[in-house]
Amino acid sequence: MGNNQQSTSGPAYLPAEPIQRVTQTFARFFRIEAAGGAILLLFTVVALVLSNSPWAPYFLNSWETEVGLRFGSFEWTRSLKDWTNDGLLTLFFFVVALELKREFALGELREPRVAALSVAAALGGMLVPASLYLTLQHGQPGESGWGTVMSTDTAFVVACLALLGSRVPHSLRVFLLSLVVADDIGVILVVAIGYSHQFNWIALLFGVFGVALMYVFSLVGVRSVLIYVVLGGLIWIAIDASGIHATITGVILGLITPTSSWVSDQRLHAVMDRITASPSGDHWSGNPEARQLLHTAEIAARETLSPVERLELALHPWVSFVIMPIFAFANAGTPISLKSFSDPLSVAIIVGLVLGKPLGIVSFSWLAIRLGIATRSNDMSWGVLIASGLLAGIGFTMALFIADLALDENLLHTARLGILSASVISAIGGLALLAWLLPPANTCHSVSNPIPVDITAR
């Protein structure tokens, strides 16, 4: 521990404060991949306990509390649950879109055939489960809920991979994460197209104009965060008023975020060289030119990262540790009844997620490789792909979200139980199969030293 302290306490690092002894402990926890999934699981369990306790009416009814603005005859309100599903999830989809764009522009998916495998797998993982669901629910009240079996819960998938630690090959991690990101984008489009009603074309035109204006601002070099936040909020309002589900706003804004940095590495080094060339002393605070140089260095250090990377770094912890747990707390609560598990709706959801996901992912992956449009790495056997398909059957958050949009209130409890059951079965099955197929971990990686993961990996 002493060596570690020396490596981060010299003059090249920021000075330490006593409070950091506490904050660094929490920071280490939040850097662990499984942390987001653990918190999400905790809030899910608490919601289930409360909704099956004597406090259930108070807990469930509290999410229906109306919150909003009223000015005379003007009223803009919705329930706490709707604000969570429509507002907070927009930020989640924004981060998803940022990650997808970063991977295609800067990451592993720059290779077209590598990206094609994930896209093909995601497409199969949406179409096959939906087909199985519709086959089982044709002509029944739950037929409109076909979208519930198309999604994959990113946080829980990442948490499952973290449980296997260094045994998970990098190629599998990249494949599965890019698959669930592509899956998220597809599900967002399904929500926007399949579960939106009563289009208002004037509001939609205002939204399109706002997106175009934001894109022009980025081209001409407007760098004020406040301007983009305000304009993004106005775009969200316009899209929401158009009848399209407002969460699509997050996807659109994420995909138009620039991936190129404003300040090059060479320019940053030139600015830093000017700083290091200055003599040491206390002349910084009393010299206007020196203060301006420090200000320039601050901007250069910040703008060397692209907007996509900066926003993803800033928002990812909020999405993982605040937004998604709140969403689970608002949507996972449902009274548990043993009769609901054998209901045809529950059976259709379980079949779609547990069987349809791996069947669609493996079959479409095989087809893409067979046609020569995709490639598979040597350390990803077909058995590992099947296990990945099982893990992709963890639908949870997005499945709950779509069920709330698609199904009547009297079907929601049954659908939620089906989603929870399918997610548990998929997680256990996928983990067990991966644990059996993957080689043992290297002796250099112990359980007591979990591998830290970049917080940009959702």
C-alpha cells in the first residue's frame, strides 16, 4: 500500500485531502464492473419486497403522484413513474448512443466485419423472440406486448460478466457489449415507431429543426454546455409533444455528438510545454498573462478528449448508479402470485427471452458468418455464443418499460413476473454455461483483486 501511496502523492499529482480516504473507498467500489448491477439488483429486490408487504398500496400509489407545472388553464403534469420512464431514461439512451458512436468511430467496431457480427446477432435476438411471442399470444389480450421480449438489460449482463472476471476473453466482452448496445438502439426504434400514437407533425418539425440547429452549432464550434442542455431540453419537449416517445431524443442527440476533439495532442503538448517552461514560484496569481496561460491549459486539457468521450465519462456513473436503480425501483414492484407463472402471457415472455434470444443470436450470427459479412474470433466458440445468447435473455429494465407502454394494467403484474422469471433463468443458465466452457482464470488474477474496468464500459 505504501508503494501505491508514493505513486500518487508526488508533485506530479494533485494534493491529497483527508476526505479522500473515504471518497477513494467509494470510488474503488464504483469502478468495479459489477457495482452497477449490484445496486440495480438491490433496488429491484427492495421494490419487490415493498410491493408484497403491508405497505404495498402506499408504495405503488406513490409512483402515481402527479408532478409538473400549472399556470392557469395550462397544465403539464405526469406521474412520478412517467417522469422516470420518459425523462430519466432519455439520459440512459443518450449514453447508449454515445457508446455506440464511440465504438464505431474510435473503438473495436471500426472493423466492419467485427461490427457486423454484433449487429446481426442483435437483429436475430430481436426478431426471433418477437416471432415466438406473437405465435404464442396471437389473438390474445397480450399480443401487443411483443416488444417486451426484444430487449437485453445491459447492467445485469455486465454484472454477470464481472462475476467470471479474467476468464472472459476480450473478444467475448466486446461482442456482448456491442450486441446489447445495438439491441438497445433497436428497441428504442421499436418504442418510437411501434408504441407511439397520434402524431403531431408541427411539434415534430420543431423537434427536427432543433436537432438541425444543434448540429449546426457543433459544426461552427459553439462549446457552451448550457446552450446544448437548454436546446436539448426544448427538443425533448417538441418530440414528446409530437406523439413519438420522447426517449428517442436521447438516441438522436447521442448520435450527432462529435467524435473528434477540438484540441490536438500536439497543441496540448505545446501548451503544457509553455507551463513547464515557466519558473516555479507564486507568480501565477498576480500575473494576468500567467493566469491566461493556466486558463488556456485548462481548456486544452479538457478539449483534447472528444465530446463523445467527455459526456460518456461524465454521465455514465449517474446512469449506472442513479437513473437505472430509480427506474427499477419504480417499475419492478409487483405483487407475486403463483397462478401468474402459468399464465399464457408469462409463458410467452419466458419462451421469448429464454429460448428466443439464444436461438436468434446464434442463428443470425451463423448466417452472417456463412455469408461472409461477419467474422468470429478463435476464442469465441459456438458454445460460448449460445451462452452469450442466454445472458442476452436478461430483459428486465427495458422489458418492464415496454410492458408498461404496451399492456393494459390488468396484464402488467403477469408480464412483470414473466420478465423477472425469464431474467433469472437466463442469468443462471448463461453463467453456468460460460463457467463450464471458459478456461480457468490465470493464477495472476485473484478473486481479491477484481479487475478494474473503464467506467465508459456500461
